[in-house]
Amino acid sequence: MFGKVYLTGAGPGDPKLITLRGLETIREADVLIYDRLVAQELIEEVKPGAELLYVGKASGHHTMKQEDINALIADRAMRGLTVTRLKGGDPFVFGRGGEEALHLTELGVEFEVIPGISSSIAAPAYAGIPVTHRTMAASFAVITGHECIQKDKASVNWEWAAGAETLVILMGLSRLPLIVERLLAFGKPEDTPIALIQNGTSERQRVVTGTIGTILECPDAAQLSSPVAIVVGEVVKLRDQLAWRKVEAVIG
């Protein structure tokens, strides 16, 4: 008899932001398969004897190919074990949880999706930036920056993205020059505010703000490293008033 898989969102970085159900699935797991950005405090919640398997990915370095991760999850479940696949943020927001769920479906393995708080809303919130505001932005869009360039074709509709009232870009730090180029090319004004939020919600959070026209020349921006959430839009201006989190890591 097959076991069950939980596709669990760990939240954006601060371990206290995981849901109650998410924490339950960690504690129930016979096998915990986890990503790079999962807080260590959550990993330590496993029961004695649970198998811990790290399958984290960083830019330019993948511990394991996605196809192999899919197979690993299924293998442990097909042994009759309870498997928790723990992902940073939400499993269905650029987490490839949909691919893992489809693989399990094909094999007849039962699974449950446990949503997590996405860094696309949490990182801006912890930086004092509401992604929507009644007088500034009635909508927001979230795109991936990781796949924004291909040799033959961009995978993001940048004309559409540039028109967003608030645009949140995840996994885009290494391609920031291209992102700026695309936004300007499709009509975003140079004086549009932009924020770069590193390690959002964690104790290592750093925030750098500027405009699309100035951010590439900002020395502080050059010192940031992934993960970074990029926020583009007028709502970034509200950080001056709403930066409720007074302690942030010092750049340098």
C-alpha cells in the first residue's frame, strides 16, 4: 500500500510564518525532502528517526534534477512512507509543486497540498511595502525572473509585465540589468520606484530602494545576493512611512 505525500509550503523565511497544518506535516513525516531556503528550525521539528533528504537548488547549482526529485518523492511514498516535500514559500508559486503533483497522479500516489505564504507578498510586507493600495495600485502581478531570458525567446510577456501597477519579480537578481532593460523598453518610466529585498522576513533581511533608472548604479544593490524579491511600482514609496521592521541587516 502506498504512503501519502504532503506538498508543503514552508513560508518565506521566518519559521514562525509556517501554517499550523504545514507544521503538522513536518512532524508526521517519515521522510522530509526539503529545499535550500527552508529554515533550519522547521527541519528540526521532524520526529526521531525520520529520513532527511536535501534537494536544494541555487542559481547555477542544482543538488538534483527536478525529474530525479519527482522520482525520489514517489519512491519513498511507494514504500508506504509518509513523505513531506517541504518547499520555501508556496509549493504552487514557482515551486514546481505542480510538476511533482502531476508525477504522483500518474503513479496513483495520494497527495495533499499545504499552501504556504509566498515571498511575493511576505517580503514586501516585511519591508513596509503593501503590494496593493487603494490610491496607488488596485492590482499586482508576480513573475519569475529566473526564466526571463532565453537565447531565442523571452519566456515572460514583458509588455504585459511592464503595464502592471505593482510588479513583483522573484529569482531575478542575476538578471536585473535585463529586467531593467525590458521594463524601460516597454514603457516603464525611469523614475518608477523599485525595491530589492534580500532574505525577506528573515533576520538577514536587507532592503535597497531606488528607481529603475538608478538601481543598476547603486553600490548597495551590487552587494546583494540571492534570494531577492524585486518590487516595482509606486507602492515602494510607502516604505518611507511603513517600514515597521526597524532592525535589518547592514549592507557591507
